[in-house]
Amino acid sequence: MTRDEIRARAFAMPLTSPSYPMGPYRFVNREYLIITYRTDPDALRRVVPKPLQFDEPLVKYEFIRMPDSTGFGDYTESGQVIPVRLGDQHGGYVHAMFLDDDPPIAGGRELWGFPKKLAQPSLRVERDTLLGTLDYGPVRVATGSMGYKHRALPEATLRAALAEPGFLLKIIPHVDGTPRICELVRYRLSDIQLKGGWTGPAALELAPHALAPVADLPVREVVAATHLIADLTLDLGEVVHDYIAARDMP
């Protein structure tokens, strides 16, 4: 292969059989259980990267079913998103994600910088309860539950939440192990077709684990819960801060 032939094909690894296709990436009937809880502010300070800041010590623990997604297939995801702001812009910093499918792990890490790891999350309805779980190997590290569709939420509230950007810390090492890319990335969702959203009583339990340390942001109080279903497109991102170039930032 010539240099030009390589460059023309080199959008993902491996070159001859990429783990995921070119975007855009469309999700149909994407279903969320989001449990917002209050945590230890000192624990948040240890994991939220500057220049992002948080106003309240809150975390959104998410369980997400994605039964129909372009190129990524049918999979489930679970993890933590921290409400933050960049200057005056409010959004969510994606702190941890665990899922059960290789293409979105590879694509999420390589394209955007999503902090994805392999595990066994689930989201399902058990009689009158929406139940989310996360297992890392044989260990149950997260259990979230919510009363199923107790009260509908206003569409404007749901759309405002989905319209907020997400932030990611993208890290790609050099061949010598030093960071070649270390950037704060911002991404958005678009072409959102909201199919419904509800709230109800909720509970969340997190268990310690060495390699899935979701309990390092402990649950002090559950403050809200949201169940929503939507079709949407996950847009590609943009770099908003370069940690290698901005060496003078504390």
C-alpha cells in the first residue's frame, strides 16, 4: 500500500477491518434510567478536571439501553456523569462508562475519548420496577431502581437536559507510553425525537471494586430520577482544551 492509500483508509483500527464504521451514529429507542444523587464534594474535586467546575456535589448515575445503533449494534451501558460547567456553559462530564459490546468501546474511546470499559450492565422492567444493574465480572457494583412510569415529565425539561453538551477527557498515548493526545472534548446530541419521559421513587446502591470504582463517588442522598426514551444522533466532538499545549494551567 502507498502512503496515500493508507491515509485514505485510515479512520479506525485495524486498517483492513475497522471495529466500527464511519458515522454519523444514530440511536433508535435509546432508553435511559438516570438517578441523580448527592455525593462527597472532596471526592468530586479529585476527579473533575480543570477548567471544568461543579456548583453542587451531584452525580448522575446512568443505565442506558441501546437496542438499535448505527454500526454499534445492540448493547447496554452504565456509568457516571457529573454536572459541570465550562465558564457559563453547563453540561455533563463523563467520568466512567461500562458496556458489553466491542465496537462502541473502541469507537467511543478512539473518536471522542469516552472512558469506556468492558463489563455487564443491564436495564429492564421487573413487574412494577425499572431496574438497572452493573456487574464487573462476578461482582455486582451498581444497582439502581425506580418506580415504573409513575409521573410524566414535561417535554421541555427533558429536551433541555438532552440539549446540554457532554465533556470528555480524551487520552491517547505515544508509542513510548507518554501522552500524545490529552484533550478536553465537547460533544452534543442532535436530531432528537423524544418518545417519553417519566419520574418516580428511586434508589441507588454502589459497591466498592478495584477496577470499577463507581463507589469512590459515594451515594449520600438520591435527589431525582428520570426514565426517558428517544431517538437521537451522537455528533462528533470538538477540542475545547489541550492539556499538553497549555502546560501553564494549574
